[in-house]
Amino acid sequence: MNLNKAFVLGNVTRDPEVRSLPSGQQVASFGVATNRFYTSNGQKQQDTEFHNIVCFGKLADIAGQYLNKGSLVLIEGRIKTRNWQNQQGVKQYRTEIIAEVLQLGPKGAGFSG
């Protein structure tokens, strides 16, 4: 049995970019930052991770309408790594979370700026 599941609760780092695929289906992409706080040698530390999120269909519409930079959001989805060759012939990779569930945080939650 295999399982590919990701849960991310964090703040949106950039307004969602919504576009249409040739099939007409909507797709939205945006970033989410998550913070980890810990103590090392008596000093408080913070670690930030940045995640690339992709939504399709109705979730893309919701993301485009209700999310903006700083919004708190919970994403449930699966991890996918895409690869392609750039114009110089170098193989590029991008790891994304394909959203299956999107839950909006309370209005006004998150950081501003």
C-alpha cells in the first residue's frame, strides 16, 4: 500500500495566479509559507519552508476569489514533482502540492505585507 498525502497550514506568499488550460479547466498556483519554531542552545529559532500549491477546477476558482497574500489557508493534497528541459537544454524540477481540499482561515488572520 502506498500513500502520498500532504497537509500544509500556513500563509499565502503571493496572490494566486489563475489561468485556463486548453481544455477550459481553471488552474491556480500560489505559494504557502510554513514556520517551525524551536530552541537551540537556549536561543529561540525559526525555520520557514515555502511550498508551491496548484489547484484545479472549483478549487482554483475559490483560491482566485478568496485567497490573497497573507491569507491563512489549510491545504490537503498530494506531492508531485514535474520535470522539463529549459531553453538551454538543462533539466529543471519543481515539486508542488496538488490541492484536493482547501480550507480558508478566519478572515483577517495571517500577516499583512
